[in-house]
Amino acid sequence: MAGFANIIGHEQIKEHLQNAISTDKVSHAYIFHGPDQSGKMMLAKSFALALQCENHLTEGCMTCHSCRQVLSDNHPDIIYLQHEKPNTISVDDIRKQINQDIAIKPYSSPYKIYIIDEAEKMNQQAQNALLKTIEEPPSYGIILLLTNNADAFLPTILSRCITLNLKVVPDQEIRSFLMKEYQIPDYKADICTAFAQGNVGKAIQLAGSEDFNEIKNSALQLLKRVREIDLYEMMEAIRQISNYKLEINDYFDIMTIWYRDVLYYKATSDINHLIFKDEIYDIKKQASKSSYEGIENIIKALHKAKRRLRANVNFELVMELLLFTIKEN
């Protein structure tokens, strides 16, 4: 459900947006900047809901005709930009759905609000077309750009928008939320929270994911045996990992948190703050055989592997280099 009260964390952004509504100082263009699933769409939708609320409440009343339309994704004056090409928002998309449409006054509300998700996919021509509207918007026009990469925008767009950077949500808030709303046990909430790294949407996704356990078990099985296996087995493991290409960052996060547990146990001999408490036997074993420098080298190699895959380096090559580093350390 939309509404600021239902959003976990992001208190400063919620306060900023609600103050803008209550003082009537709403900007014509905002950038919501943060990782995927971090809450950008929920914040944008809650802001739109409150702006259009017939009772003029900074939270939105949830019961007026306008609020009910927003909640059912059926509000005529809140427009979600659609684009046919999966990786590009074209100049035609912007012209047809925003520039031409914004000239028509709102159907039933004080504002016409345009929400552009994955706005980093706008090519340069699309950004230039949007810039004209941002520079001279009608009084009722509001444009909300949602992105995981604000650096992709032209400096002229950045200078004319208010940028709201989404910060990570504290682990304790996420953990409590998962246990209360999703009725999951504490050990599962610990694991989902650790992997989410402050991202509520990702924590929710992991809490309900059947694949996640499979990926976790596959990664841990490999890590427990990586020192003993030969080159052929290692290459077979790489082929298995390639099944998880879509969730490869989760795979790397599992490996990173495993080695952080090993490092933490080696330094403190304390099991209470481990994420993989149920793997304590293997964590102890690995901690006794590894040096501090070796574990840190592996954690650095995992970060490097993530960066290489983002840069489209060959998948098998990246995995081979990573596993050799793990084996050597």
C-alpha cells in the first residue's frame, strides 16, 4: 500500500516531501536516486498520492476518490512513462507521453504528475526533449525521475531538479519489519537483512524467495570444499554458478558474508554476531586455516569480480580468477 507511513526508513526524504506539500513549495522536478528496490517507486507514489489527495493531507487520506484511484493505479492525472525498447527511453517516448500530454490540463486534480522509472535509460535526445519541459513547465506539471544512476543525466537536468538520495535503512528496522510483516524466524530475518545491505525491497524479495536458499546452499557448498577440489571440479562449479547469472550479485554477497563471518570469528571467537551461525563448525575450521591477510584478499577479490562483471568482462574468466584467488588464500 502506498502512503509515507507504510515506508520503512527514508525519514529525511519523507519529511522533505511532506514539508514541501504543507508549505506549498513543491518543485516541478525531482530525482529519486538510489539502488534498485530501495523504495524509489514507493516514495514517488506516496508523494503523488498526497499531492492529489482531495482532503489536502500530507499523508493522503486513503479514502477519497483520488486516493482510491492512486491505490488502484488508475489515476488519470498520474502518468507512468512506458517504453517499448527495454534498455532505452527514446525521444519519441518523452515527446508523446510527456511533452505533448503536459499541455493538456489535469483531468480532475490540482497536478499532473509524470513518473519516469529507470530514468537513466533516457538517451541524450530524450533528455534534451525532457529538459525543455522541465525548464518551462505549466504550473500544474510535476516530473519525478527514478534512477539508480543520476550520473547518467545531463548536468542541465541535474541543475533543474531537486535530487533526493535514498540512504540505506538500518538493519534493525529491516529485521523487525521482516519478522513482524512476513512472520519469518529470527535466523532467516538475520540472513535476509545482511544480504539486503540496507535495501528494504531486496530484503522483502529475499524473505519470499525460494531460489535464495538454493543459491545460498550452492555457494556455501562450494566455499567449504574450494581448497580440496581440482581444476576440473572447479570448472564444473563455474558452470553451475553460471546458472545463477541473473542473481550473481546475490551469489557474491553470500560469499562475501561467509568470509566476513570467518574473519569476525577468527578475530573474536564470538559466534553471537555471525550471520551463518548454523555453519559454525565450518566457519571455525576455515578461520583456523586462514590468515587475516588471506581472508581480506578474498573479500577484495569478490568486490573486484563484481566490478568486472558490471564492465562485461567474460563471466567464466571472472569466476576462474576469483576461485583461484580463494584457493590460494
